[in-house]
Amino acid sequence: MNLLKTLFLICIVYSARAQVGGKSSFAALNLPFNARSAALGNDFISSRDEDINLAIQNPSLYNASMDRMLGVNQAFLASGINYGMLTYGRKYTDQLSGGFSLRYVNYGNMERTNDAGVSEGRFYAGDFILGSGISKQLNPLISVGANLNLIYSQLESYSSFGMAVDLAGVYELKEKNLVVTALVKNAGYQLKPYIKGQRAQLPAEFQFAIAHKVKHAPFRFTLLMHHLNTFDLTYVEPDLGPTIDALTGDTIPVQLPGVGEKIFRHLTYQVELIFSKNFHLRTAFDYHLRQEMKVAERPGISGFSFGIGMKFKRFSLDYGLVAYSAAGFNNQVTLNVNLGQFRK
């Protein structure tokens, strides 16, 4: 109960400062840096197995099976932008495990021009996140964990440095195939802003997830509730005004989002089809992502994500695809290797 109270208080502290897209610094913190999470709607925080990459998002998932597990992740976005992550896990005691990570985002070299559009050379832009975390098994049912992330960003001649923490707890009832997770992520501070005196907030967020594996069927269903510290995630164009019906002459007011719309914006539906311990299919639907990213005339499969996972004797491979819109997709690949088995 003390863990839940702590998480709740932290959530309340940051709820007044919560920011979503375009209003905070270090947006790279919210990228899905592993293929499994990408395939399951960008945030997957509710499976406690040997996948070291998941613990970078949810530190309470660190466990002894991740000992000497190395994860190599690479993603490819439109226009040559790419990002990736390197992770490594360690077991310290039977109840204490942890890991390390290095994440990067490469925006590539861009052309610098003056006010007249004349080229003045090229410049580089990129983000880097160095992280370390630890988890403690309090009892057979509950684990708690924390990550500390140091963030550095370089955008042309502007640079910024910050620090963020993730705090989480997981309740796992194995005989019922049930996992419940609470997570506060990206709670931190921009120590050095890009421009002096213009310090921005970090994308702090509170998440809650419930996962259940059907006992006699190969399905694991997860409901993820995200951005719980910000009730209204919708956006209404401030310049919109009432319109006039051409036939009746009636005034049509601006359609504002209702309570139902605001609630469903917080939900991501995740499904894993577990054919065996060595072969998984994955899919998810993020309603908020669809509403924010779809092209109005051609929404397509915006907001959906898909993936596959294959496990071999000494390594595993995962692939994930996120459909942002008709204009672009995110393809991601993950390789996990157990270095301890190679030593044997």
C-alpha cells in the first residue's frame, strides 16, 4: 500500500504540470525503443519475463531471468531519421535486479539557410539518453523499481541537458495469469534549457495496465491506460467558429469533444497471440494516436500496430510496425542475446 500511495502522490504533483505533444522538452523519452512495445501500441509495461527492453519502460519488470541479457534495438522512420537502444541486464541478488541502457535519436544532417533561403552549410541534430535502473522483489506477488535517465539533446548550436526518473510497481498473480502495473514515467527537470531563461517541462505521465492470459487459449489481452494525469487529450482548432447551413440558414456550432471521446483517448488495446513460448504474433490499437495522426481523407490503419516475435536457443528476434498515418510508418527490429549462455 505504501508503494501505491507514493505513486499516487507523485502523479498528483505532476498532474498540474503534465504536458502532451508539442508542449514539453525531450519528446524522445516517449519513443518505443523496442520492437515488442512498438508492435503493442508504443507502451507495453505489463509482461514480466526475460525481455530486458521492457524494463527500460517499466523498471519494476527487472528480474533475475534478465541476468546478462543484451538487447540491441533499431528503428527506421521517414526521411532517414533513425533511433535505437542498447540494453544490458544484471542480477545482483535473488530479490534485486537491474540494468543499463543507452538510447539515441539521429535526426540526421540538415541544411542551414538564412532569411533569404541561401544555404549556409549543414548542421546535426540528435538526442541521447543514458539510463540505469533497479528492481526489488518485495514478496512473491509484488515488485517495485526505479530508473534514472540522463538526457542530452543537440539541435544545431543549441543544446540541453536534463534528468528524469521512472517509478513503478507490478502485481503478478501467476496462478491467475494476471499482471497489474502502475507507472510514473519521465518525472524530472530540464537542468540546462536550449535557450537561457526558457526552461521547459518534461513529458511526465502516469500509466496503469491490466494484462490477462486466457488459461486455455493462446491469447494475452492487455488494457493500457495512459496520460491519466491529463484528462482532456483532445485538441480543438482555436480559429474554428460556427458555420451556416446553406439550405436552412441555421447556425451550426463547433462540435466539441464529449466525455466519452475524452475517456477513450486514454485507452490502448493490446493483444498477443502466443502460439508457443518461441513464436508470438502481436497487435494493438491506440485510439488517441489514430485521432491525432490520421489523414482525414485517408485514415487507413492509422493507430494500429503489428509485430512478430521469435525465440531461438540463444537469442530472440522481434519485429514491430506502427502505422502513424498514410504518410509514414515506423519499422523496428530487436535482437536479444543471453550472454550467460554463450559463456557456458
